Amino acid sequence: MAVTIRDVARASGVHVSTVSRAFSAPHLVNPETRTRVLAVADDLGYRPNRAARALTTGRTHNLGLIVADISNPFFPPLIKAAQEQARLRDYHVFVADTDEDPKVEEDLIQTLTKQVDGVLLCSPRLTNRTIERLREEVPFVLVNRRVKGMATVLMDVARGARLAFEHLTALGHRRLALVTGPSGSWTSKEMQEAAAAARDVDVAFLGPNQPTELGGLAAAADVIASGATGVLAYNDLVAIGLIEGLAERGVDVPDDISVIGVDDIVAGRLSRPKLTTIAMPTAAAGRIAVDMLLQSVDSQAATGVTMLETTLIVRESTGEAHT
Amino acid sequence: MAVTIRDVARASGVHVSTVSRAFSAPHLVNPETRTRVLAVADDLGYRPNRAARALTTGRTHNLGLIVADISNPFFPPLIKAAQEQARLRDYHVFVADTDEDPKVEEDLIQTLTKQVDGVLLCSPRLTNRTIERLREEVPFVLVNRRVKGMATVLMDVARGARLAFEHLTALGHRRLALVTGPSGSWTSKEMQEAAAAARDVDVAFLGPNQPTELGGLAAAADVIASGATGVLAYNDLVAIGLIEGLAERGVDVPDDISVIGVDDIVAGRLSRPKLTTIAMPTAAAGRIAVDMLLQSVDSQAATGVTMLETTLIVRESTGEAHT
DNA sequence: TTGAAAGCGCTAACAC
DNA sequence: GTGTTAGCGCTTTCAA
């Protein structure tokens, strides 16, 4: 077995509780004893067993991070940032992928519950009711989902959508289309509301669609049929698929139709034409969500909604309307 | 506090040890008692505390997965698959990002060590010496790195590179270039050896380069200077950057120069031209690595090297040589 | 087949 | 400032 607190105690001639204190309450132990104990510990390669510690303190110093699909390029920057922020706060994070399956998601939360101090739920597929039930067992922070009374990190897609429509309008486009995402999506709903409020333009609503390239590909015909010359797509993947579908039909972007995506994934910078998009602050969302979560772990409370700004990044997939 | 084994024992009129057995050694308990206990447990919403269990069994049922950079599109499919495979085996996985920093990497392993039964090290930046030292503390499986005597999952890049060179040769290219990656990379070394063995062609070695689009972008001038008409790049990101760099200099892909990448990341299918690439079985690697790890957790042993096949995917970035 | 008791590694009152 | 003791939730001998 590995070296335990008892080994350190024996080797440094003090009681285990002194060793314990040397680590978790340094101010309660004589500086000299402390340095000696720590030296011995270091010498022996002692590392506190966090699981054992958790048993008495009730703090595991672990977090759960649950996402629908790790492979969706929207998530990795969020995971990376969350994980790093947690590490800086001396927390480890379990990352779990539900593969878009609510059943898996619920089960995961259940089994994780005892091993973590809190859970970050990103774009959950669970019903509100289930989420509300589960929150009794462990603190949550939601990302990209709104449930009343729960701590949440949101990105201001509505504003992003407004910026997008203004951009298209400024370029002279008057007939626009919104290629929506899955019907249950909060993001998609926000975009629709922004579209409905757009002025001086017609906006056609095309959807729902799968939030993938295939979804965009399949929407190409409808976009053409709508007569729109400016399009806001649910996300970058959809936008890229759409551009491809349009190309297959001999429609050029941006010469014939302008297309804007959402998320600012890396692929958007690499595709041709480079994608004009609404950048989502995913890394910031990850960091902030972790901080909110740790705060609510400490204070038992901390609900509240944090709304993060989005920005429009103009690249090559939008251009002037030719009327 | 949550419901513990004691609550279940009390509510079902048996001793805690019986409840324990009902869960972890069902065959040792009377079927009737068992069903009753389980019913009560279910009723109370009891879930065994894995951390407490780990304290006596020595098995945490957790795994660590350490990668250099979650945002690198090479990793998410691997993480996703590993995580899912682990879940099927009733394991949870800590995912940690070292941000390419060996110091962080070592530290992470150290603190994770006590909480996991094994660690998956993907493309580690540590020295062999350090890896060998750390393996004393916890079982490892290495992905994309070879250290003697350690369990390893490798992808057959050398064969992939051969296929790439053969493809280029068959298209009539005679002057080739290999745009290499970071100097310490096992993958890069494999590619170089394959290149050196290629027949009937000249291969220029260009590098080392950063394993990113910027690396590819910066290599464009050298590629042109080399006079090569067929290029194998370290990975897809480099290939995409290279294609961009060539375009900036008025060189068309594939008309003037053919380019092949490695990894088959999603962006490669979305970029223009669509990238011809060597597909790496990252998901399979993740699954297999987890199985190897669990096996070595059980048997204390299990070293061995698994080599996975790679395949050439021909898309649009390669074409016939115009000579 | 079940109960009793010890103990995993650690922390947290409580004494001294 | 340090030692003693009990106990976190669970498993695992050992008896019965």
C-alpha cells in the first residue's frame, strides 16, 4: 500500500493528528514541528488520500461535468476551461458524456452524486422536473439551460442574433431566413425571438433541424425556396453544411447568399469561405460556471443567472446584397 | 446527509453487513432477505458511497485520463470513447488537461493517483524517466507513446505514411515532402522512417513544426522552395494551414501541389478542398486503452503493445501530377 | 445465512 | 501545541 498519514507520524515522532493538522490547519501547529513533519512527508512521498478525507469532511474536492457530446466542437473549450479553473481551486473533475441520452444523463448524475461536491450540467436533455428533483441531492450549475431558481450561466444569443440581423440588414439584405435548431433548445428559442423582433426585414423560419452539418445540408433547398439572401444558422456546423448544400445547387456564398453561424468553432475559420459567426464565450462560461458551483458548494446557496456577452465576427461568408 | 447503509439496515431489520453483502456479494445472502433489502434500499434511494467502499477495497472504480490539450480535435473522440467504455465497466473518469505542460502533467498524476485505479496517458510530454518513476504508484496505459515494458496503444502511422506515399506516387508525383511535427513526437519519427524507406521518389524533410495550423502556414514557403508536388503533413491542422499558406502564395491544391494530412478530424471534411488524410482510429484507441488499463488493474500485470490500423481516405486535396 | 467487530485513511472535537 | 478518541460509510474476517 501507499504511504499513509500514520507512516509520516511514526517517522516524524508525532501523532497522526499533528500530521493531519500540518496539512489542513497549518496555523494550529508549531512552525518547527510543521516544517519537520512536512519535510518527512515530502521525503516519504506522502500525499493525503482525498477520498478518506472526504469521508470525514464531507467535501470530496471533485466536480462532475456532464455534456451531451464531447465530440461536438462547442464543448471542448468549455471542458478545458472548467477543468483548469477547477484545478486552480484544487478540484478534480469527472467528465461524462451522455451521448444525448437523458436516461444515461440521469443515471450518471445519480452515481456521481456521492463522489462530487457539485455538478455542471451543460445543455442538459433532462426535463425540468427531473433536474429539480436531482438538485435535492447535489448542487448544480446549469449552462445553456434555464430552470427557475437554479444557478445558471447563459450566453447572450439573443443579442448575437440581433447583431447578425443588423449586419445583414446593413449589407442590404431584406429577405432573411433563420435556420433553427432542435425544437427543445433554449438557444434556438432565443434566436427565434430575436428574429421576430427584427425590423425592416422579412424573416423566414426554417426548421427544426439537426444541430449538425447534415442538418444544414438538408436545409439548403428550403433556404433557396424561401428566397432569402441572408441566413442565420443555428450553429457553425449547420452553417457549414448549409454552405455546402448551397454550393451543390450552384448557389455561391457570399455572392448569392450570405450565411452566418453561431459558436465560432475552429472549423469555421478553416472552411471556405471563412465563416462569419457569433462567437460564444465558452471558455469563460466554463470558468464562471465552476466558480459559481464552488461558491454554491460553500454557501449552500448561490442561485442566480450570469449572462455572458456574445460578439459578431465578420469573415467571408457574408457580403453585400446584389439587388 | 444522504441515506447510508445503516439507514437501509435499520429499515429492513438486518445488520449492515447483510446490506453490504446484498450489494457486493449477493450470492452470500438469502434470496428473500436480499430482495427485501434491495427493495428497501431502492425505496430509500440508497446508493453505495464509492469513496467509502474504496477505502476498504482499495478499488476506487475511477480512472484518470490525461491529455495535452482537450481542444485539439484529435482528442475528443478518444475521450468520448474512453469515457463511455469506462462507464460500461462501471468506472468513472477524471479528465485532465495539462495544457502541454509537463510540470502540470506530473502534478496531476500525483494528486490523482490516490483517487484512481489507473491512468491513461495520451501523448504525454513527460520524460521516459519520469513516466517510469510514476508507474510505481499507479498502473498506466500509454497512448501514442512508447516506453519499454509499458502497456501501450499505438496507431500505425508508419503504415499510413506508406499508404500516403504510395498514393502520391501512383498519381505521378516524384518529388515529395514530409512536413514533420514537434521533434520529440513518436508519430513524427514514425513518419520520417516511412518516408526514408519510400522508393522511386525524393522526399524532402521539412521541420520541425508546431502541430497546428500556424505551423502549416509557416511551412508553406519551404514546401514551395523544395519543389515538391506531393506533401504529407504531420496532421490535418498542419495540412489545412499549409493549404492556406500555399493559396496565399498563389499555389493551388490539388492542381499545383497535392497535400495529405493525418488524423481525419472533422474540420478536414469541412475545409476546401476537402482533405485527403490518414484516418487514426482514436475512438478505438480510447476503448482499447481503457480495457487494457482495467485488465492491468485486475491482474497487476498486462504490459504489451496494441497496434491499431490506419487507413487512407482520399478526398479532394490530392490529384494527378502535371508533369 | 446472518451478526459482531475491526479497520481502511483521515479529520475533528475534546482533553491535557 | 499536541495527544486521545471517536467516527465518516463501507467491507471483511470471524463466529455463531
